[in-house]
Amino acid sequence: MERPRILILGGTGEGFALAERLADRSDLEAVSSLAGRTAAPRRPLGEYRTGGFGGVAGLRQYLIQNRIFAVLDATHPFANHISANAHHAAREAGIAICHIWREPWEPRGGDHWHEVATIEEAARSLPADATRVLLTIGSTELAAFCGRDDLDFVARVVAPIAAPPGEVWPKCLDFVYDRGPFSLANEIQLMRAHEISHMVTKNSGGEAARAKLDAARELSVGVTMVRRPPPPPGDLVASAGGALHWLDSQLAARPRSFSASQ
Ligand code: NAP
């Protein structure tokens, strides 16, 4: 009898956790999907695929051709294109989907946060007296800071990245190559070693990446926090555990004829 197939849209800690939790389940088959942005990506446990689907139409076709029963969208809260595409593709294909939407971080006593709506606003609003700015925003939006050659930057990224076509990275931008999760001790050491006065980060939420905020508070480093986009429509859960509960309720409610008709 054919087992229901589950698509995990990943690229996050929750995506890897879901792949691990579903890999040894005998009642279903899970396949993870990665965007394929990094040259040497961490690989999820079990079956996986890499690369874009080709927008809503491509993803809808993938869901139908691969007989996907349900989609677990464990992509990053700032990866809003894939989440919106997945919502529309699943709805058009009549397939259930839930999105993991972590609680955003809130400032705590002793934090010095300046909240902004976009990366461009973050770049514009950095104060001229920032001695050195740590950028923990990933690799795709660093060019927004190239105009601030009055400041020094350290960008933490997973692997070396090429400058935008026809450009070179400015001398005021240094790179640190590392992959999380990072402990509080790691983060304090990094900020001290580079004499960081300010940090720019996105409000990703969750526990895995919050040590940098605790380090910033401890070292009185100013934080420019990019607010997250609105959540995708539809079913939202806060964690990988919540997504598993949601999946189990979908499996329990499925018609007995599901296996035969797929
Ligand atoms: P995005 O803007 O929402 O996605 C752009 C396009 O990349 C999508 O339209 C889709 O292409 C493809 N894509 C994205 N995630 C995919 C996945 N898991 N599997 C297959 N295709 C995917 O996303 P992004 O911000 O560039 O992030 C890319 C990936 O990195 C995401 O999977 C996300 O979980 C992870 N990530 C992002 C951030 C962040 O800050 N944005 C941080 C950590 C991890 P098609 O339209 O061709 O299907």
C-alpha cells in the first residue's frame, strides 16, 4: 500500500529536525526540499531534492506529480516568496499545508534595539559613530551596505560569496565564514575580537540564533533589527513539534480511500 508522501520545505533548523523526526516513520514517506543557495549545504536526513520549483505553477505540478499528501513549510520567516508560493500551489492542488512561524524576538531590559522595516533602511540608519558593524543577515543582501563606506563591516556568512556582477566588495567589508548554531561564548568572542559596536540582524525569532542578542546586550552593542514580513496565510504553528502534531491530525482525518486514489 502506498504511503502518504510529505514535502518538507526546509533550509532551517526546523526543516532538519522534521526530516530527522519523519525519516524513521513507517506510516509515511518524507522528502525535504532545499533552495540550493549554498555550495556545501548541510544535508537533511532521508530523501531530499535541491533547487527552485519554478514559481507557483512549478510547485503545483511537483505536488501533483509526486503525489504529495501534505506540505510542511519550515522555511525561514524571511523567505516569504517560497512560503507564499507554497500556500497558493497547495491550495490550487487541494493539498493541506502548514507553515512554521516562530515567535519573533522581543527586546529585553538592557537591549539597545533600533527597529527598521528593510535592510536598506538598516544601512541608511546606522549611526556615523558606529566603529565596526557586524552583519548577520545572510549573504544575499550585503550590497545594501556598500554605500556606507564611512563605516567598517564584518559580515558573517556560511561560505565565500561573489560580489554583485561588475562590482567588488568594498575594503570596508570583511568576512567571517561560519555556520551556526553559535553559543553565547562564541558570540561574545566574535564581537570582542572584531571590536563590534553595532550589529544588524533580522528578527528571525527562535532559540537557535538568539545568543547574538544576549551577547550584544552583555557588551552594550547597538542592534539594528529588521522587522519580519507578515506571516503567510493559512495554518501556522510555532515549532517543528507543532508541525508534527498538525501532520498527525491531517493523517488521522484523511479518507480511507486516500491510498487507493493516489
Ligand atoms: P525566498 O526569497 O522565499 O525564495 C526565492 C525562491 O527560491 C523561491 O521562489 C523558490 O524558487 C526558491 N526556494 C526557496 N526556498 C526553497 C526551498 N526550500 N526549496 C526549493 N526552492 C526554494 O527564499 P530566500 O530568502 O532566498 O531563502 C532561500 C532558502 O534559504 C529558504 O529555503 C530558507 O528557508 C533558507 N534561509 C533563508 C534565510 C533568510 O534570511 N531569507 C535564512 C536562513 C535560511 P522557485 O520560485 O523557482 O520555486
